[in-house]
Amino acid sequence: MSAAETTAGITWQDLAVQDLTAESFAPFGTVIPPMQDGVPFGPQDAQLDLSKGTPRFYCMRLAARGLLVKQITRHRQVTQALASAGGDDWWLAVAPPQDLDKPDAEPALADIRAFRIPGDTAVMLFAGTWHAGPLFEGADQSFFNLELADTNIVDHHTCKLTARYGVALTLV
């Protein structure tokens, strides 16, 4: 697709992928790069909040989905940590957490950013950070996911960009 092309009433817009740095990702969460074993816990580490339920760490297998974003989701009750289980690079579209007390809040389209996550790096999303992904090209992939046991049942709020804004995003 081009920078903005309309198909079946949906405008496809390009969303430029940014370099992942601690500073560029700061409005959305924490970058967790590889570090030597034995480094003491400190501000460089993810400040997880798993206090509202039973933590769940699992390896989720995702079907190939490309670098397209038609909807974006948030979890208001928990931080979430994601990483590639196979060491492959992947992509994530995010928007900052806002209006956590409003279950029907939606992100502004202009606030959505995209990042390429190196395969040896994890990210932690602040509670309420809007996210689409993990996204990747090619065959099915697996990802480590740390959230709460019932996150996707009781704390899963989705904004369909195609319905709300008439827009879908292509990461470029």
C-alpha cells in the first residue's frame, strides 16, 4: 500500500517504524535489553505490577499476521512483558496509557507509534498502554508473555481503528 490508499472504505496509512531506545519507548513502558547475569535490580529493570491477580507467564504461539494494524488493545489492570521466544525481531504498535478510569476511552490515531523490537530484547508495557502485536513477517512465531491469568477475559479493551477512524495502519 502507498502512504494513504483507500480500499473497501478503509484508508490504509503507512506508520513509520521508530528505533527502539529507552527514551523513545518511555511513554509506553520499559525496554529490557540483554544484560550480564548478577546485575542488581535497579531503575533499568521493568517495574512490574502484577498485584491485582495471579501472574501468568507463558509462551504464546501466534499465527503469521504481517505488519498490519486494524485494532489496538489495552489492559488497564496490569503491566505486560513481551519477548520473542525464538530470538527473531518483531514489531509492536503502541499508544500511551490515558484515561485508565474510563473503560470506553480510545487512543488518538496520531498518538500511535511503531517499534522494531530486536529478538534479544523484551519490553514491558505500562498498565493501560495501547498495543497491537507482537507483529512479525513470515511463519508463525512464539512469544513469552507475562500478564495476569485472567487478563484476556476481564481486562481486554479493544479499539477497532477501522470502525472508529476508518483507518488501518501498515508498518513501514
